Amino acid sequence: MSSRENSIIKVLKGIIIFLVGFLVGLAALTMVSNLVSKSETEKNQNLTTTASLNENTEAPSDVVEENTEATETAEPEQQEAEKPEDKEETDNEEASGGDDIDSIIAGMSLHEKVCQMFIVTPEGLTGYSVVTEFGDSSKAALDSYPVGGIVYFSQNLESQDQTRSMLTATQEYASSKKNIPIFLCVDEEGGKVARCADKLGVTKLNNMFTYKDQGNDAAFQNAATIGSYLKDLGFNVDFAPVADTWSNPSNTVIGQRAYSDDFNETAQLIPSAVQGFHSAGIKCSLKHFPGHGDTATDSHAGTATTSKTMDQLEKEEFLAFQSGISAGADMVMVGHITVTSVTNEPASISSAIVNDELRGKLGYDGLVVTDALNMGAVSGLYDSGALAVKCVKAGDDLLLMPSDFKSAVAGVESAVESGDISEERINESVRRILKVKLNK
């Protein structure tokens, strides 16, 4: 073969190889294109299917979420039902968060409301001869009879630490019930009536009468001093100041416990004392309405009377009570003094004195607390149940130390159940009590 023929053959082989390569490449390209097209079609089909599924399941998905939330809410409620103490804590938070007083009262039983109207000694509550701590017996007694307050005397006070521990434990336990604090009370006037100063090594003051010439500053400072150590120990109520005027030199039950022997001077000093107690965070009580400074008999022992007319009382004895009320006194203690020109019954069980005079003429709508109901002036007149009913009918809100506390509670409850006393009358007193306790 010639060299020319060889060249032609080589060219033809190159063309053939090129064509084969081109055809193979074209086939491969076609395959890839088909694969891509198939993939896109499947993808579109999947998207269409997914969209269709979403349209069919979107509403049930929301329902499932709502059901899940309901279950999460229901589970804690079931746990709270199984744990009453947790439910009480929730109730307490709601009450402290602003539940109005009427709502709190609506959630109380008659027994709970009646018990709020009593202030008793720890011995009267528990039945023990002497109580110096808040233990299991006290807790059980307070569960059965959730009283409005406890009043302490020298026998209950051994040391500052013991007193502080007892009162703190009492308040914490009592307040855990419906978030209603308990009144922790004491007679701490200074001078001859000073339970804490006599036993606990706190500041000892003289009788208030000895400071009368030092004026309002001394009245304020003395009350602030007493209030400060009471607050530190855990008390929140002091049955002071004495608003009686020592107008009868023969009177021994009041005497120098009074701030003055002049009606106008007493009326000037008492507001400063009220402000002094309040400055220390202590609630206070004016005593002993309608005035015990002119009586000859000690109402602890027997009947104490005054022969003054109501006009005389309004111009003299009432002045200090009126000024103390205007200063914001938290309570007025009504004494067992019989105003013979008006009634033959002690003031503490006389509607003419409590409702007509104290609430009516003096315009007082705050708490009225009786003097101790185990005192001779009233304890021999009626049994504890009947006496308690008389007090409620007279307009008293807080009943202090009945001789038989449980009988007194039962007497009031029976009077309500029989219709002798309306439950709204009980609510009226509890409303006043809660306003003071909750600072409403």
C-alpha cells in the first residue's frame, strides 16, 4: 500500500473513533437527563402528597396541643388534691394577693368565724396549767379552735429567747391557716402592769402618771420604747394605753396607771402614745371605756359603777377615747363598768354603751374588745356561753378570756344556729377583725 493510502486509512480510523465516542457520550447524556427528569417528577409527587397530608392533619395537630396543655394543667391540680397542704399554700398566696375580706369570710365556716372573735390564754386554749412553748398540743388545739388571738402573762414568759421562739412558732403556724395572722397580745403599760419588763430584762419604765408633766414627747417615746421591745419579742398587740383619767383619788385599780388626773391633759397625751406604739409596729387598745378612773370598786373583784350622767361622761371621760380614736387606735377595750344613769348592766354587755355611745355618738367603727370575761364583775352574772352571747349582742367584736372558752364558743354558735344572732352579725365582727389583721 502506498503512503497515500495509509494516510487515508488513518484519517478514517480517527473519524470512526470520534463518531463512536460521540455516540457513547450522547447515550450517556440521554441517560443522565432521564434520571434527572424522573427525580424531579418523584420530588413533585412527594411535595404534592406532603401538602395533601398537611391539609388533612393541621386541625388535629392544634387539638393535640390543646389536649397536652390541659393534661399538664390537670396533673398539678391532681397533685394538689392529693396534698392538702399544697392547696392551702395556694389559697394563702391568693388571699395575700388581694382577695377582698368578704371573699375570705365567705370561705370560712361558722366555727372558724366565731373562733376569730375570741382571745384566750394559751392555757385556756390547750387545757394545760402553764404553757411556755408552742408544741404539738398547741397546734392541735389551734387546729380545733382557730382563735383570733392569744394573750400572754408572766407565767408564759421565761426568757427573751424562749418568748421569741414561742411567739414566732405560734404566728407561723396560725398564719398558715387561710393566711390570717393571729393577734399575739400582752398587757404592757409600763410601771405596775408590765409582764415583759418584769420577767425578761427589757427596758423598765415607771407608771405613766409619773411622766405626765413631760408632755407629748415622753408619751410618744415611752410607747415607742415599749412597742419596740414587744415587736422584737414577737408580739403584735398591746392592751395599752390606759385612756382612763385618775379623777377619783380613792380609785386604786387605775391610779397611776393613768396618764393624768386631768381629763384634758389625758386627751392630749393619749394620741402621742397611740402614735408611739404605731411607730414600733404594734397595734394598741384604748382602755377601759367608758372610763374606769372614777370608780371606787375594782371590776376584777366585783361590780364597778359610775353614777355620772352620760352628758358628764361625754364632756370628761370620753375626751381621751375620742382623741385616741382620732389618732388611729386599733381597738377600744370596753370595761365592766356599770353606768347606773343609763343601764343596770356592765358596759361590756350593754348595747346602750357599745352601740349607742361608742359607735353612735363617738362614731367609732373599729374593733371593740371586752375586758377579761373571767373578772368578777361579769363572770358571776351568766355562764360563759350566755355571757358570750350577751357580748355579741351588745356589739363587741373580740371576747377576751372567758372562764370556759369552749362553752363560750358553743354558746355563740348555738345562738346563730337558732336565729338568736344572725350570721351577718358574726360576719360584721370578723370583717373588722380582718381589716386590722390584714391592714386593710
